Amino acid sequence: MHPSNRHNGRYDFRALARSVPELARFVVANPSREPTIDFADPAAVEALNRALLKTFYGVSRWSIPPGYLCPAVPGRADYIHHAADLLAAGGKVPRGDSVLVLDVGVGANCIYPIIGRAEYGWRFVASDIDPAALANARGIIEGNASLSGAVTLRRQTPPSILLGLLEPEERFDLTLCNPPFNASLEEAQAGAKAKWAKLDHPQTGKNFGGQGAELWTPGGEAAFARRMATESAALGTQVLWFSILISRSANLESVMDALERLRPEELRTIEVSQGNKKSRIVAWTFLDEKGRQEWGARRKAAR
């Protein structure tokens, strides 16, 4: 994990349960007699997330509707920190309200604005196509003083991802996006069954959490990423760094090919991992070195 990630190391379940007492009823002993939870139990994972977000990020009111995606907080934090490095000039990550970030697909959990605001003080515009997800994210924002006034929510109309979302005068330092990686509902269901089977858990017919738009999109994450790349070319002067998380290594080549045809000034891949799960962040900019330096100078002047 990134060295700035607060979750390097094992969970201190006892300390977390002191922060959110409801977590205590889910804590059990593993075969080594160490405290843990049943990570196949959605209620246990949600309670753990609530404890992590309160303990480390100061969010006291957080919940998701039944069936919506419950994110792994350490992995989401890793994306934030690696993406922050893209903005670092002279090794220093810019902080505060002068940095504006676009979260593409905020979901009901609002996880990236929560972490980005707590760690770096950034402002966010966060989009989604699901009105119920946006309504829940709005409740999280309004229920926490640290987020209120710092996150603007916008509903996007598919199939557009970026186009029509940005105001003409807006300038974003960074985009974040964790796209749905399945190509169909059937593929998502099959993946969920495989996870349950791997855990030797009886709930083989249920999903780990997530609504349709959170789990699948036509063509899967590769098609989504290629469309986002194509749309980004029209917005190259409004965004300093675009980024997207690619979960499946088999999809990386086609995404990189699509981006290379657009001829960005710089294109990077950043490998990230949590346990045995490996992903990669693909990041690109259409601004040359001079343009990036001028962008940073304008940001500093706006503080």
C-alpha cells in the first residue's frame, strides 16, 4: 500500500469497536485466536466501514441503502494517495479548497470525497447516474460538517461519462473513477457466486453488494475506460490529470492503446494492491510540462 495510507497493517478491532460499539457484536476469533469479522456478512462489513470512517476520517454519520456497494476503505484510500502524487510539485501534494476533484461515479457510499476531503482538504464535484445513490450521498454530505459545502453532486445521463458534466469555466485538478468492471448482469452474478464458493459460504446466490450500475456496464470496464478516454480529449484544457482504476489486467492493453491514439502529453500506469488483489491506476494529461507548471502557479495564486 501507499506509505501515506492509514491502513497499512492489521485492523485494531477492539479500538474500532470502542469508536463504534455496534461493531463489537460482529467481532469473532479466527483460528489463530485473533479478532476479526466475517467479511462475507454485509452487516459486519458495513459496521467495520462505519468504524473506519469515524476513527480515521471523522465521519460520524455514514450508511448505505440495502444492496448497495460497500467499499473496501483501505483500497479506496490507496487510490486517493496515489492519485494525489500526480499533483505533487517538488514532492508536495497540494491541499485545501484550491484543489477541485471530479469523482466519476460517486455511488451511494461517497467514499472518495470522504477520504480526499479528510486527507487533503480537497473540494469535490461527484457524479452518478443513479438518483437513489445520489440521494444517499447527499445525506452523508449533509450529515457531516466536514463535507457540507465541500462536495457538489451532479446527475449524469448515460452514455456520456464526462461530456455535459463540466461547466465551461470549471477547472479540475484531477478525476477519479472506479468503473463497474462486469460487462453484463449475468457476469456480475457469476463473479459473486465464485466469491461465495471461494469463501465456502452458503449464500452462493447473493451478491457481495452493489446495484446494476455499480457492477456492470455494456462492454465492461474496458469499454467504459475507452469511452472516458475519448471524451477526455475534448476536455484536455479543463482537467490537469485524468485517472481511472482498471481492475482486470487483461483490460489494460486495450485501454492503453485507446489512450495512445489520443496522444496525451503524458500517460502513466500505477500498480496498486491490497492483499492478493492487484489493480492499476491509468492516468493521463493533455497538458505539457509548461502547461502543468502554469496550472500549479494559478492554483497557488488562488489560495
